[in-house]
Amino acid sequence: MVVLDEILIEEAAQAFAAMGSEARLLVLATLVKAGREGLAVGDIQARCAMPASTLSHHLRFLTSAGLIEQEKQGRTVINRAAYDRLEALAGYILKECCADQQRGACK
Amino acid sequence: MVVLDEILIEEAAQAFAAMGSEARLLVLATLVKAGREGLAVGDIQARCAMPASTLSHHLRFLTSAGLIEQEKQGRTVINRAAYDRLEALAGYILKECCADQQRGACK
DNA sequence: ACCATAATTCTAGTTATATCGAAATAATGG
DNA sequence: CCATTATTTCGATATAACTAGAATTATGGT
């Protein structure tokens, strides 16, 4: 069993930092809800109600943290949640739970 | 079935922000590994190798985000990972996955 | 070529965070 | 009480983030 989604601590920290702004978390949640089809920047702007430049800034932040993926289609940019990455991050938090204890797992 | 660990978006953002620093994520991971017994501030300092004042700052950040809990025992302060909270946060990310789509869940 | 639309980049002001030494506080033992 | 240990608070500085208007680039339609 090969682990494909091993995450370095610095990558994890960057990803969590990207989720650590209410505005960005809202954008990310909007994309997670939207599903695999994703949303154009304008659609996100309509749903999240923020200035285009602010949104663009946050989208770049989320992209560089690997939480979303962007694909250019004509003059629109489609944004999709990076579900695999998000799952890996969800697992990261408690990954090594109680590793220092000899016997017994957590809980 | 009552959901006890409902999290507001602003709380989630604060929690993720707290995990969004490499130094703090290291501290948190150290506590997660340590298990329910927790660690004194001095023990964390020894394992994470950072100045006491810096560590104290990060611990306050983590505490106010609800990621760790502190208990004073004599002159030492025991720090424990808030496992319930961490689990809730892990679930938060993909909680409403594909909610906007009529049919079919994600994947 | 021209114009409307989609999105990003530029620029700047404001606020928040990171770091850490020095000093202060708090609790214990002698 | 005094010394010691454990931790926090203070203060200062450096860096980074948030926000958003204005300007810019890129594409598609007419």
C-alpha cells in the first residue's frame, strides 16, 4: 500500500493558513459544495459577494496552497476544489495521534 | 442524532489559522502525538526547540482557537490536544461536499 | 477594428502576525 | 522569606496579510 498523499509539515501549514481566513474558507466551502464541475470566478464572486480583486487574491492563495485547481476555458477560469488534497489534510491532523504512547491508540 | 460539534465558519477559520503556522502546527502535532496525558510547556519547549516567550505566544493562539486545552498543576501548565475539536475540524472541510448538486454524492 | 466581458495585476493603506530578549509574575521547597 | 523553577507579559521590530479601487490583459462577439 503506497501512500500517495504524504504531506510535509510546511505544505500542511500553508494549506491550513489558506483555510485560515473567513473569506477564503467561504470560497473554498462554496467550491466544495459546487462539486466536480467547479465554478467560474464570476460565479464565486456572485455567491460570496466580494470585490473581484480581493477574490482573485484569495483564489491565488488557495491555488498555491493546492486546495483548488484552476482551468482556463476561453475567458473564464473554472475553479474546482482539490478533493484528494482536502481529504489528505483532513487525515493529517490526527495522523500520528498518540504515537508517543507505548500501548493503546487514542480514545 | 444530535450534532454536538457544529462549528461556525468564523470558528473554523480561526482554528485553521492557528494550524496555519509551521511552528504552531509542530506544537500541535507534538501534543497530538503525546496523547491524553498532555505535556508541560517546558516539555514542549524541549521537543520543539523554541524560545519560551515565542512558545507561550503560540500556545495562547492555539488555546483561543480551541485546539488545545490548558490545565494548571502547581507551577506547571499541562497542555492537551482537543481531540474532539480536531476531529470536528477534520470533518468540517468536506462536510457539505457537493451539496449544490441534485443527484449523487462526491466520488 | 471595436466594444463588452472576464479576470488578473498594480498600488497603497491598514491591520495582523512572528519573533524573541528582558522583565514580571506565580508556585514550590528549603 | 529567599532562591529556584515554570511560565507569561511587555516592548519593540520586522514581515506578511487583507482589502479594494484603478489600470491592464485577454477573449469573444459584431
